[in-house]
Amino acid sequence: MNLYIEKDRHIPRPDYDLMWTTIEQEAYKRQRNLHASQNTPRPNKKVVPISIVFSCLLLVAIPVFASMTINWDKIGGRSVSNALNNGIGQQYNLQASSSGVTMNLNGVVTDGEKMKMLLSLDTKSDLSQYTGFATEENTMTSESGAKAKVYGYLEYDPESQKLIGVYETPDTLKDDKKDYKFEARNLIFYRNQNIPLQSNHQAGDTIDTGVKQYPSIQIESVRHVSNQTIIRYKVAASPSDLGRGNPHLVVSTAGQENEAIPTIMPNEGSDLFIEQVFNITESDWKEASLHFSYIEEAKRISGTWKFDFKADGQKASEAIYTKKLYNSPEFQEKTGITLDQLVVTPLDIQILIDENDSLKKGIVHYNTAQLVIGDKTITGGWNLKGDHSESYQHLFQFESPEWYNNWSDVPMKLILKDAVIEKRDTTKNWITINKPKEEKQFTSLDVDGLKIEFTYYTEGENLIVESTSKSSGFKSVNQTTLRINGKEVVPEITPKGMISTGTNIDSYKDIPFDEKIELNPGIYKYSDPSRNEEIKL
């Protein structure tokens, strides 16, 4: 690979499809602490579909008349239940039974983009002893015969003693009336497993877990930076696993359990390459007790649950409210975004935006997005929609606390705060470094009021550059840049975890150490409260 590039033309760009999948999973996990039932028994703990042969007793879906008093809000079903209670979508009392489990289809709502269903399940099993639940295969078939996957999540509701869930599939109904068939197969129960391991492992150690699902762990590296311990390891897994059992390490120090978000990084082969960043010191690591945690399938009920239902999208289509949004030049300059359109659907509220800024000028990311509706403040977040990265629509997305028949009279205010600036400017911010050698050398650079400190040294034939800062508001350096004889050089692309350690480490290959070498912080981030903004919609 030729590392010499001109300007930003060949700066490595992320795989946006993969990136957004990861972001969605992580954001969804933190927001709801729930599970996608076709893919996950718990957040980021995916289920592997398994082909089996089974026999079951299937009853045709029939109407029932028992009243349902389920609190759908706790699983993210507030918008669906609000819409149903206001006559948007269809309420159903349909049941299908198989293998002693009764599934109820309680309601369906569409919004032109997605169709959401409320489901509840009755089973004789003691649900309290399990940590996750999933239906293994979910399919929606339209009257034309077209099939689509259905994704959703299930959770145990102690009040109703049921499993309750919200399932989602693309909306092919729009403003029409159509017949559909929904089919769910195999109910799976999951539980956590926690295996004690020996402590104080170092790079090169191999750990035999004694677990068939994940038989061994290979420690790749253990680094200690400030008060953090970064461990990378490979978990032996089958090619079909893909991390769906959420294998990860848990560290306990002084009787206190320390969890760290596991990041599965790119790797050749079926082994899972995982990084975790624990907030413990090197001495704590040496004394800590170590456990291996994962999710296993504890029980499955083989069965098929089918529903034939009619859906009418006319009311939902008529209920969609749109409004063109005004932007002042001051707002656009401060936030780097242009508000395009307000879209209120039966399932969510979207503020469509265009992002105008560049890395050179600084891209503004808002970690907190809130919408004031009447006297209520709700928290949402930045999102993307679309099938391809080239056509992604950026938006802020919220779940409405209630439904209004006339949204044009409802006062709204958008609050954007906790602003973080992401920049890269190679027209300035350069510093010449000494000839690299094995011994560590140090330099620093003042950029946007931040003092960024660099440590550089050779490691074999590679040049290593570490970047950090103690300045208030500094977030991270994501990728430094070198300039050699007027041409820019970017580091090798190496996997990095989702959790920042505060120190970025870049590795450069094929660098002529005898030439003049200049260093630029490259992509860096810092907080900027002056960019926080409020605007009436």
C-alpha cells in the first residue's frame, strides 16, 4: 500500500453501513436495554437461527375478547399504543397456540416506512429464571406473496406474567388495504453464564474455558494507560456464532464487579477478536478476579405461530404531518446543519437535516438532542435512514409522549447540547519532529486552545505516534497525519474499540527516518458548549 497521498483524497473512510449497524445496536442497547428477538436475546447478544425439524399443533388465529391491560411503554411501545388508542392502525384480539404457548397479536400500526406490531405471549414456563427470550424466525408475507423479515424484541413483564414485544418490518401497506400473514417460529429462552478464570493473565496466555460454545480464550495484549487497562483477546467460536452469545470478560476488584463494553473488531477466521477497556490500574489488574461471561440457550419450545390479518393504512397515512422548517444564517453557522422538514408520523417525530460542515471547518456532533412538545421534554437522538450510505438521510428522531389530532397548533422547540467538534485541518497545525529512534521522544502542539501532546518512537521498522491531551474539553485524537517532503501520509488502518482510552496510538510503515518528518494531529475532537443551541420549530 502506498501511504503517500495528496490532501484528503485517500483518507480512509469508514464502512458506513457497518458503522451505522454498530451504532444502532449500541444506542438501542443503552436506550432501551432490550433485545432484538430475532437477532438478540439481550442487547448485542444475538441469536443464531438454527434449522430443526419439529412437529406442532397449530390453531387457526381466532378472535378473543379478553381485555388487555399491558403497559407497552416499558418496552418502547408507547408510540404504537398511543396511535392505537387514537384510532390509528388496527387493534386485534387474535390468538395462535402451539406447543403449549399462546401468542397474541394485539395491534399493528404503520407510518409509511415501517410496520410495528404489539405481541404478547402466555406460557406455562417460569419466566423469571431466564434473562432473555427470542422467537427464532419471524416472517411477514403480503397478499402478493412477497416475504420480508420481521425483527423485534421480547421481555418478561412481571405485572401481566407475559412475554411482551414490539416487532417491526418495512411498511408495504402505505395508504392501502391489504391482507398479511405473520409467522413466528420457535421460542427460545436464554440465561447468563459466568465462568471463573485464573487472574493476572498476560499477552500470549491461552485459557481453557471448559465451555463447548466458547472453548478457549487467547490473550493478545494487555496494556495499562493511566488508570485504565485495555485487554484484547480472541474467543474461539463457530463460524455461525458472530458474537451472538455476547462473550466478554468481567473483572472484580475489592469485591466490586467491573463491567466494560466489549467491542468485536475485524478478524480473519471465525474467532471473535474483542477489546475491553476497564477502569482499573495495573496493580488492580494483578489482584483482580476474572470471569468469562456469555449467554447460552437454556430452553427452546419448537412451534409455529401464524396470524392472518387485514391492515388498513389510510388513517395512518392521513395522520402524517409535515412542515417545512426555517433556518436563520446564525443557526446554520453555529450548528453546521440545515433544518429541512418536520415529519410527525404515528410512530415517531423526525426532524430531517442536512449537514453542511467539513472536517476542515469542524463538524458539530450533538450528544444530546431534546424536543420540547407543549410542556413535556423528551430526549431523542441523531439517526440515519436509507438503504445505502450514498443516500442516507440525516435526522433527529424522537418518540412522541402523546398524540395530537392537530399538530400544527402544538408548540415545539428543539434543544441541541453537549456539542463535540470533530476537525482535521492540514493547511496548518504542523510541527517538525526529530529523527525517530527506539527511545521515546516528546513534542506538543497548541490547536484550538488545546495542548495536544505526542510521544513518538520506533518499534522495529515502524514509527509509533501516541497522542493525548490534559486540556479541558479534549475528547480524543482519532488519526494523526505525517508530511514527508510535502506529501501527506496516514497511518496503517488498525482496529480500534468503541471506548476511548484517552491515548490514540498510530503505526506508520515504510517511513524514511532520514527525511524531514512533520506531524499533524489529524482528526481530533473536543467539546464546545458555545455551539449548544435552542430553536423553535
